[in-house]
Amino acid sequence: MKRKSVGILVFPEVEVLDFAGPFEVFSVTRLDEDRRREDPSPFEPFLVAETAEPVTTNGGMRVVPAHTLKSCPPLNVLVVPGGWGTRALMSNKKLLDWLRTRAGEAGMLASVCTGSLLLGAAGLLDGRRATTHFAALDFMQDKFPAVKVERELHFVEEGCLITSAGISAGIDMALRVVNRFHGEAVARAAARYMEYPFPEWAARRI
């Protein structure tokens, strides 16, 4: 089985659950629950950062990325989380260029929380529907007038682009990605293993 590579961006002051929630979903997914201990996940999630140095998250957790922007292998899925650190990165040309390049190569692009602001800064949301953390909705609309900001939705799917609301919404988003690749039964089994209520909207397109 060729596993699908899932690169999850991390950066200083990234919100922990924004990246850890999706990482957990992708790492615990199994195609055959009866072989949970024997078979790996069909996804291979890993953390990507600008450099190989440990990243200090919002709250002080330190995490070590598996890859730098330069060493990151080809991706099937790119996940961009949020957090206070996104504000400084919105003017980081190197990162925005990397996002544009990788978004064009990956089969699916997803954001959690204010990670969508980075996608907006990279021009990847122009003319499309998107959402973000409720506290950043006005900022997003003002900053990116070409984006149709959805204020009432927990999750917005535009083809191979998925944006989700804040923090814990990233878990729901990741379950939707699992559903897209491997079907609802596999996604529900992953949620059950995590003892997490399966979000019914993740079974349908929004």
C-alpha cells in the first residue's frame, strides 16, 4: 500500500490542537480495524517548518519538524494550521511562495483556524468560499475582499480546498479528508477509535 503523504506546517506560535488534531486523525486511521496493530495508517503525516530547529508553539510546547520547506517530499495533502504566528507569516515571501508551489502540486489543500489567512495572503482563496476562526472573520473579509467569507459554517469545501473554523474544527476537517480518500466507514472508525463524536456534516459536501 502506498501511503498518502500529509505535510502539516508548523511555525512559531502555531496553535497546538490546530496541527496535533489533524495529525492524530491521520495517524490513527486504518483501512481494516481488525488489523489495527499490524497495518499502518494509509496516511503518512509529518510536520514541516521553515528550518529544522524546534518550533515553540502557542502555549510553549516545543516540537521538532520532520522536514524543512526545502527537504519536504511531494505531498498528497497539505495542511496549514493557524495561531497567533500566522500574522507575522502573512508577509513572509519565502513561505507564501512555497505554499503557492505546493498547493499546485498537492491533491488536497486544507487549513485550520487562521491558517486560512496564510492561504489568503498567498492568493489561494481569491474568488473562492472560505472560513476561519470566528474571531478572525472580519479581519479576513477586510484583508481579502476577493474571498467569499462564510460566517456560519464550521467547514467549507471547494473542490480540493477545505477550510475549517477554529482549533478543534481541524479534527473534523481531517475526518472529512479521510472520508474523501477512503470513505465514510473508515472515517467513522477513526473517530470512534479516538472516542470523538463523528461530525455528521463531514459525511456530506458543504
